[in-house]
Amino acid sequence: MHLSRRRALLLATVLTLSNGPALAGSGKVVGGGVARTIESIQNLARNLELDEGLKRLPGGPPNKQPLGFAELFDLSSLSCA
């Protein structure tokens, strides 16, 4: 996942504003939360791409049509041995 220039500048601005007091000497650094958010978004995107790729593979299980209510009680297909 690549950040566009505009999004990268926006992210840098947000990090600078939120970490400004820490850079000045008073406050805490909050960049870890942003990094974890970016990482989780990348993992989600990677998993979605993998899921879509697996759906496109040939040889998957056939789609079963759901039985209607009447077919649940149809005993004519049963054989007596």
C-alpha cells in the first residue's frame, strides 16, 4: 500500500500537531497509535485481496441451492434396504 503525496503530507501534519508539545519538551508522543492504525489497515487490505484471489480460483465447492420447506419433508427419495 503506497501513500499518495497528499495523504503523506496530511499524515505528517497530523503527527506534527499531535506531537508538537512532546517535541517542545512537555507532553507525550502519540505516533504509535497512528502506526498501529496504518498497520491494521494494511493487514485488512492484504487479507481482502487474498480472499478475493481465493474466490477466483477454479475448483471451488459447488453452490448448493437451499431446499424449500416442502423438500425437507419429501421422503420419496429414500430407499428401503
